[in-house]
Amino acid sequence: MNINDYGYLPDTNNLPGIPARVTAVHKERYEIVCQHGMTHARLKTKEYYAGTQAFPTTGDFVMVNYIPNGDSQIIATLPRSTLFSRREPGPIPRDQAVAANFDYVFIMQSLNQNFNLKRLERYLTLAWQSGATPVILLTKADLVEDYWDYLTQVERVAAGVNTHVVSAHTGYGLNRLNAYLQPGKTVVFLGSSGVGKSSLVNALAGEEIMTVSAIREGDSRGRHTTTHRQLLRLKSGVMIIDTPGMRELGMWDVAEGLGDAFADVESYLGKCRFSDCRHESEPGCAIKAAIASGALDMARWESYQQLKEEAVDRDELMRRKREWSKGVAKFTKQRKKEIW
């Protein structure tokens, strides 16, 4: 097994162990591929739980102590070229790494009830923030007679992003994806359940390597066929990271992603008469003027505001975590005093 076939670029990191790539994550156990083939591994506690290493995710390159007859030991996570992460829901938000070291993000929406521009804007923002190149795939072209209206809608919110209409069922448009699907390249598939991610993987592979389940007729939603993130290497040499349909995509520190996904909106920022303009009722507001003239869609401005409000800065998150931890420690100490 040649780890270079999985996209690894040899470097001189001077770290002990041998290089491997994470192909799937199962709680505390990892599926990896290395020069010895496919195997499993666990984290070396000292390096990871001391906070000196980033916890691996699917697609990460890692250094491992290889153990032939048992779980190998992951001792280091190598620097990432790209990273897709989201804010994990909960009272104490956390950064959840979804996938790493990929070249393209295939953002998928199907040409049925799944088509949703708000969701597309959200995916685009996170895709741009990852550092990779987003590509929009409108799937299930065989379900509609005319898809031009869908394309027009996508162009309004994704100017400059390559968009392709495809059908895994008939093969329509799949040849247009060859430019991205090159040996050694890694592509992340993103989309809600039922958009046809597994069907597209099978169509590109030329064989059934992913289980496909039927969608519900009432709302065109799927049954979450994919239950975990998994890196697959096709016979062509291209690698695909398939992800479960995500019901909630919490925004994170996405300043760069917002700038790319909403370049049309941000082009008006800083052009108002007053530098502290809130874009509400102030005179000389460039945003309000653009909306009034039709140069800027009101829906785009509202989406931008919503996503920006959801975004959480990492420094603020760490401050909130420290305050929460101090609060727990103080409460525990007080309870001990009361008990004794």
C-alpha cells in the first residue's frame, strides 16, 4: 500500500512513526490507511488530552505507531491544508471538525422539494471558509423537464461558483465532473439527506459501494443512509468524503467565508454616509439605497445578517468556556463545604 496514493505529500516533519490517513471516525476508534494497508487506531492519550494536538477527523493525515496485531497508536495530527468544521449545537458550543485535507466541496441539492436557497447560502459560506473550492451540483435532473429556472436562482446567490446539473440515475452531466475528479484529489460531498450523495458515489465508482435507500414521498427527505463521515478511494484514484445529511449547520468564525459567499452584499459595506451606520433608518445608507434601486436583493441582505449573527468568534467561545468551567468549579467547591 502506497500512502501517497491517498494524497499524502512526503515532507520532513521529523516526527516519529509512519504517515497514515484517517478514513473514518467511530467515537474513540479510528479507521486509517497506511503503508501496511487498512487498520484501526486509537489516540495516544498524553499527546491529545493534554491539548497539544488537534483531534483527528476524516481526511486527516496523522503519524502513527503501527501495531501489527492490534490497534495502532495515533501520536500526531499533521497540518491541514483545508478544514470543514461546524459549530456543534449545545449549551456550550464546540468546534466540530467534519473533514480535512480536501480540494473541492461538492454542495448538493436535488431538483425536488429539497431545493433551498437559504440552505445553499449556508453551505457556500462554510465551504468558502474551509479553504477549498465549492462546486454546486443540482442532482436528480431526471425528475424535471426544465431546470433553467433552478440555475437562474442559484446564479443569484452563487455568482462565480461552477454549477452542474447531473443525474446519477441516467448519467446526465457526470462527464462534466471529470475536471475535479482527478487521481490524488479529495472531494467532500455535502448536502441534506435525500439529495442522492450515495447514488452519485456509486455512479462515479461504476459499482455499488454505498447503500442507497428510498426517500419519503411526502417531503423528499432521505433516511440518513450515511451514518458517519467516510473517506472512499475509487478505482480512478479520486477520493470522496461522504457525510451524513446535516439537519443543523451551526455557523462559526466565518468572516472569510461570508466575504466570499456574500461578495455582492459586502461590496456596499463601508460606503454609507456614517461609519457607524446600522443600515436601518440612517440617511445615506448604501445598503438601503442598493435594496431600493434593486441592485441588492432584500433576501440576500437578510440572509447575510442572519448568518453573521449566528457566527461565533473563537476568542469569545474560549472566554465563555473558561467562565463556565470556573462556575462549575466554584459550585463544586461550595457543595463540598456544605456537605462537610
